[in-house]
Amino acid sequence: MPPTDYLDWLRREGRIVVVGASLAGLRGAETLRAEGFAGELTMIGDEPYEPYDRPPLSKAVLLGRAAPHHTGLPHRREIDAKWRLGVAATGLDMEARRVRLADGDEVEYDRLLIATGVRARPWPKEEEARLDGVFTLRTRDDGAALLRRLKAGPRRVFVIGAGFTGSEIASACREQGIPVTVAERAGAPLVGALGGVIGAVAAEMHRENGVDLRTGVMVTALEGDPAGRVRAVHLSDESVVEADVVVVGLGATRNTEWLTGSGLGAGPRGIACDAGCRAFDFRGIVTDDIFVAGDVARSPHALFGYQFLSLEHWGNALAQAEIAAHNMISPSAERRPHLWVPAFWSSQFGVNIKSVGVPPMGEQIMITQGSLAERRFVGVYGYKGRTIAAVSFDNTRWLEFYQREIEKGAPFPVEFPTVDRRPEGRSPVDADFPDPALPTHGPMVTLSGYSPTDQQLVFHPARH
């Protein structure tokens, strides 16, 4: 069948399966319908809920300003889908074009969109992780369970990891007058995401708001009482902190295990895909019937040296899903690349934090507006003479300007003067990111090289 005839048939009668009833999955499905797909659409999700919004779980939900079970995403349009909720995908047969489910069923597809996202990384010691009072925060049920425990008035909450989620949880606790200790193995909060210069500001915010912040330490054990309830946390400096609630904020794990043995280029860093969201197989050959979107995707970006980026961003999931859905049902000449500039926001201790670009790629930083001491500023990151990212604390009005600078590859150091630029921002300084080989909590952008797969090949030239 000629390609145009196949696409016409696909739009009218084809079967498209979306694995991942998430933000990316829902927006992808809506885009398919909006662009004329009239065939059979199946949505598969491992949770029993239709897609819901996750950012409020560590912000408004923990403060009691939003109910965890009222965070459903609004539908832009009716998608007329078959919903298979509460059943996880467990395997993929690329040759037969079938997705295997945990209940033993199989779902056939003509084109597949994978949007399985990430899950919270659990405490690695299983027996300790099962103690009553130990939580992660990723799902709606996680948010509801943690909210109930906070409302019960714990003596102390202990947060493992001072990334964005851990910091937001600590902020929510302090706003409600709950004693909280935060442990971070790096030198300050947010250093994996924003570097040590900004991390020092974040550390001051924690301590000034009454957080017992412990940096440069690791949690070695969670201690339970005879009834199986957590009661204390042991640290690598041999200190012990009594706590009856522990929240594990060790970052996220990409949901790719179900693809083991499928032949896709999937691994712990995500599913490799091209700029048009088409998945690579394990040999580095692009597929034409499997597409990827959202947190689980790993794709090259022209603005960042064509390195593969994995992004845990709400806006990225939205934009990438729309591109993937459009490309799934469009001829090659009409397909579009996914070139969204990463952006992220957080609210903690009364301060609005927002970034654009890829801060962890930055070698140096300049404070171009405001002042670190006042916690109202813009910091601009540079990489090899280019402006690569910017972060603002309570100063978001400048970020649109810096996004345009990033998009056009503006030079760094930043040369133009600004009205409120202080002496501290006249010269760049080391952004002070930790060694990328050492794990830290909280980076929202991961640069993962140039290879579309995780396999390493060794070339042996022929001898003559």
C-alpha cells in the first residue's frame, strides 16, 4: 500500500494505542482526534484513575488547598477512547504489534504512543520502606496518604533529598507549623538542578524558615518500633533523628522495564527517539509505528548540541505529546520536530522559582538582575560562550527575554547592562554543579550523550 493510502486508511480505520494514562497520553489522544484520527483509540494506564495533574500534589494538596482526588486534568475535547485503567502494560511484541497487559490480555495496534512517564524511586531497603510512616510522593494515592498523616499532627517529618519535591514538602510542613528535618547528600538543596551558587540561596531559605537542614550526609537506616512504625532516621555522621513520618525524595525512575526484550532502545535513561518522537530500536534504527512522549522520552535537541535530553517537565510532556500525535498520522513532509525549550517552576517558602533552558549544562553563572541577598534575582548560565539557561527567584518577567536569548544562541558572558544589575552580577562565576558522576537529588533535565541506544559497540578494523 503506498504511504499516502496507508495514512488515509490509518486515519479512518486504524488502531492507535496509548500506553500511559498521563498528561502526555491524554494530550496526545486529544491531538489525534483534533487532527482527524477517526479510528479505534485505546488508553492503557496502571492506575485506576483517568489522567490527573501531578504538580499540585507537592504544593496545593499538602497545604489542604486542593483535594488529591480532585486534580483531574480537564479534557479539551471528547476523545472517544477505550479506557483500560488499573492494568499495567507488561510487554511489547513489535513484530506482531501487540501490547501485553498484566491481566493476560493483549491489545493490537497499528501505531503506538508510549507515555509511561516515571515513578518515585523508593527507599532501597525494602523492609525499612514498608514501615508505617514511610512515604514517597508521585501518585494521587501517595498525596492522599501523606496528607492524612500531616493532618494527624506528626511530631517530626524527615525528608530524604532536597531536590524540588523534597524542598516543596519541607515548605508545606513549615507553613503548617510541623517540625521538619531535610537530609541532602550534596552541599545544599537544588544543587543538582541549579548548581551551588543558587543552592546556597536555597539553603538559607530552608534554615530561615525553621527547617533542620542537614547537608553533606546520607541516610543509612530507617528504624522502626516493635509495631512496625518508623520512629528514627540514622545518618552517615552517626547522628540519629527521631521522626514519625519519613518522605523519600530520591528522584524518579523511568518506566521502561516492561519493554525489556522488546527490541526498543529503552533503558534506565528512557526510550531513545528522534526529534520527531519516533522510537529507536536497540540497533539505533528508527521505527515508524512507535512514538514516545513525556518524561520517559529521550530525544536530541538542536539548541543543546543535539545531545539526547530526558526532561521531567509538565510543559515538555504537553508539547512533545502534541508533536508525537501529529507526526503519527502525518506524511513525512508534514512532520514537525520537537524543539521545546525546557522550563520548570517551583514554589517554596513563599518564593516562586522558575528556570528555562538546561541549567546543569552551565559552566558559569551571572546574576543579571536583582540580588542573591534579597532573593529576588535572575541568574544566567553560560556554556562555551553561549547563553544556555536562566533561573529566576521572584523575578519571572525577565525569563521570556532570556528564553529568546537561548533560542538564538546569544553570547555569554551577558554584555548588556540592566537597571537593577548589582556589582555581584558584573562578572561570571563558576556555577558550582556537582560532579555528574555523583548522584544528587533533583535535576529535572538529564543530558545523556549522543547515542540513541545504551549499547556500547567496539569497532575492530579489518586487517589486510
